[in-house]
Amino acid sequence: MHTPPLASGPQGPRHLRPLLDTVLDALHTGTHARGGPLPTGGPDTVTAAVHDAAGDLLPDRGDPDALRTLVHAFAAGAADPAHPLCAAHLHCPPLAVAAAADLAASALNPSLDSWDQAPAASALETLLTRTLARETGHTDGLVTTGGTEANQLALLLARETHGTVRLVHGANAHHSLPRAAWLLGLPDPVVVPAPAGTLDPVALDDALTRLPGPRGSVLVAATAGTTDTGLIDPLPDIAARCTAHGARLHIDAAYGGALLFSDHHRAKLTGLDAAHTITLDLHKLGWQPVPAGLLTVRDAHDLTALHHRTDYLNADDDTEAGLPDLLGRSLRTTRRPDVLKLAVTLKTLGRTGLGALVDQVCAHAREFADLVHADPRFHLHDRPAISTVLFRPAHAPDPAVAAVRRHLLTTGRAVLGRARADGRLWLKATLLNPATRPDDLRALLTLVHRTHAEGPR
């Protein structure tokens, strides 16, 4: 019986080298076959190509060329976040150094549910979470799969700390917050108006005045970087209202949290440190492979709610003997070492390097907004707060705006998002590629105009 080579162990690197060459070659040829930021033809064409390449995924006899075949098909049918016309979502092109670190993590395969499976990874995670927590003015943090899990944990910690909790959030909040309240069996959230795209502090004050209950029984969720527009709630004013009413404050900074690395943009997050919990997500404006989320906490004591005991992972006598207890660092049991890519990135680039990348994409957004504003063929929604720009062809009805986006997607020429604001549908450009050039921005605008001018399809 043939024994397949392992990725780790004494022979692991030797076995990985030829496989890496195969992967890199298949990635190159696959992306070249795709040509643009998306494959052409839409869902049916992509599905047919994948089915054709995959064939029987569980054959009686293995296929030694499966790695090359499937990676090529995967790349040819992928959205390429590094393409300058791929600008729909908070979907970043990952840094090469982060992807390389992620490979090392996959090869060694630590699992962060007990120290004996992840000795170095557990020590590194402690260093990394406390380093990033200090950036937010907090004391500790947890690694999560992203903003959704971090928001869920924020509500859970509030509930366990205060016994019960009522969520209050703006109409601009991420959908994961009310969903977390439903998941945890909490009362229906109170939704505060956000008429200008940000939570209204006066309306928040009115809502908090009307809510009964002891201090700490209300959790206000503010947003630093909304998904649709990138806007940042007035954090100092919101924090002051929470303090006055004895409400707990959570800030979802999944998008905007990385502004902390930028000397130029950091002031936009003034008031962030007033939160009890903060969501960060560095697979957005942090250029990390998915996943790379965090939740930071002002009071590390809040994390005791997550403590859990199971004898085969954290027996009392092992913990008393000095083996670290990792089960209280997540609701998940098996956890991959996502900390490595984060730590490698922070140490490689430093605050200055990361801040420069943040400044670049924010500058690209301002430049693109200038192009839209100066072009009578388009309407600009507003100046960008971070790196998101909403725009639309002038005088186009909403169905035409939607049709332009879908045609660009199915022809593979550009990837733009969609957002509703001021009662209208807008095209959304989320600029996360620091290597984007001015010519790319002009080309995107020209492509949208030509697509609209050619009419519905």
C-alpha cells in the first residue's frame, strides 16, 4: 500500500517542495486562463467547469495529478482579490508573507485546544492578542473566525457578566449583531435610527432613557466602518451616553479597526478605548488570508465566562502543574493557529508599514471619488470615510444599476458590490488593493459607463 507523504516531520519540507512547484504552476496557469477578476459565463459556466475538472471526487484509485488539476480549476474559477477591478467586498488581497506563514501553520497543523498540541502557538497567541488589545486600549483579546464570531462573543460575554442584556444598535449595524441576539435567546434588539448613515446619539439617548433595568443590562453596539459605506459612528458621543445611562458599549470595528495603524487616520477612532469589547477583523483592512478576526476586552475578568473543563484537554491537576488552559480562549475546541500569519505580518511590516498600506487604500478611495465627482456621467454618494465609494450612472433607474453590476460579474470584467443608501441603489467600490494605480481607477469608471451605455442584457 502506498503511503502518501506528510507535510510535517523530518521529511516534510522535502516532500512539500515539488508540491509547492505544482501549486504555483497551477495557480499561474489558472489565473491566466481566467484573464479578469472573475471567470466569464456566470454561475452555470463555472459550475460546469468545476464538475468537469473534478470528475469523480472519490474514485476507487487515486489520481496523482489531482493537485494540479483541481488547483488549476480552482484558480481559473476564482475571484481574484488582487486584480485592480475586483472591488466589491471587504475581500482583501492577502500579503505574500501572511500566505507563506499560513502554509507553515497548515504544514505543522497545531490545534489550539490543548497545550500539548500547540506549545509554541499557544505562547504566540497570548503575545499577539495582548499586543493588539493594547492598540485598542484594552487588556486582552481572543482570536476569532471574523467579525461575526467576535460580535457573537461580545453579546455572550455581556450576558454572562450581567445576567441578562438587551441589545441596542443602529439601523446601520452589521446583520451579525441582531442575529447574535437571536442565537443567544436575547430579547429583540432596539434599533436606533441612523438617518445620515451613522447611529444618532440623540435618538440613542432617548432609547436608553426609555429602557428599564439595572446598570449594565443594556448593551449598545456602535460601528467603526459600516459594511455599505465605511462610515464611523460618533464614538465619543455614544460612549458618553452609555456612561451616563450605565450601558455597556461594544464597538464593531471589523472594517475600521486597522485605522489604528495609521498616524494619519487613527484619530477617526477616538473613543474606541471607551468600549468594553471591540471587534477587529484583519482579513479585511489587514491583508490576511481568511480567517483573521479578534475580540478585545477592556476587563480580562469578563473572559472567565468562557472557562470550561474537560478532563482529556485541561484536567485540574495538569493546570495546577503549569500546563496552560486553552479551552477558555474560544467557544471552539479545535482551532487552527491563525495567530502565526498575524504575528508574522505585524513583525515584518511593523506599525509604519501597515499604516502605509492603510493610507494607500484610503488615498485610492479619495482619488476614485474625485474622478466620479468630476464626471457628469456619474453621481457620487459621498466622500469616503475609509476606502469605500458609492457611485452610480447619472439618471439610471435602480434596475439599470443592478443590471450593470450583474453584467460585469458574468462577463468577468469587474467585481463591484451593491448598497442601498438614501432610498437608491448604488454601485459599491471597496478599494483594498494598495497596488491599485490611477489608470486602474479610470479604467473601472470607463468600463461601468460603457456597460451602462450599451443598455440592459
